[in-house]
Amino acid sequence: MALAVKHARRNVDVTAVNVSPDALAVARENAARLGLQVEFVRGDLLRGVPVPAGGFAAIAANLPYIASPEIAELQPEVRDYEPRLALDGGRDGLDLVRRLIDQCAAPGVLTGEGRLFLEIGLGQAEATRELLLARGYEAVEIRRDAAGIDRVVSGAAPVG
């Protein structure tokens, strides 16, 4: 996701964060191959990530969003290929989403105009929207993907 943002917006600074050193290594290789200048940070969501003065203008995340009980039911080419860490979103698939919503709501993480963008799984849009609203995010929106499925939920930085 970070490389796609940098490719589309070469004039913005992009920081890519992942807990997996292997995933970061692949992303670094891809960035070098594409000639993209991206900062790579190993971190647990925002833990360990330096926040720029004034905050981030946007944070976009494609977190693991499969509910733990559903992983065994995934197609073998997904279940047996992807690391569980990249799939498992906890009991309802939203554990990491909740944590990131809370972290981004802290003062100074997002700029006053900043937005948090969350890619979510099938059937999770309304619950994610409610989580953002409950934490004080404003102008919460749900966007559909090319197939017409609710795929991204975003919200503007909480005020105060």
C-alpha cells in the first residue's frame, strides 16, 4: 500500500510500517526496483514509528482482518501460503483496527486535517464506521471497491 501511495504521489513523504522483517525486506526490494523513496520502519502499528512534527496528513492501513475462527475455512492457496500474522485479525477480525483507531486518535498523531484510511473485510464496514465515530473521528466515509464491496472506511482526525 505504501508503494502505491508513493508511486501515485511522488511529492509526499511516505513511511511504510510492518511488524514482519520479511515483509519489510520484500517491500524494500520492490521500492528499490521501482525507484521509490520510502522510509521503512519495523513497528507494531504505530509503536516504534516516529511521528513527524505536526502529525501525519494521512495514515492508510491494510491490516489483517480475517476473524480467527474463519482462517481454517479460507481457500488453501490463501490459508497455506500467507503467514498467519498477515491474516489473523482476532476474534472478529477487527482487533488491530481497534488498536490503530485508538493510536491515531492520540493528540499529534494526525494533523488537524489528517485522515485515517482502513481497508476492511467483507461485512466489516459498519462496525468499523461505528468504532471511528465512538472514538471521535469526524466525516467518516465508507468507500466501495471496483466490485461494489465496502472496502475502505476513513475518518478525519478527532478534534480536541
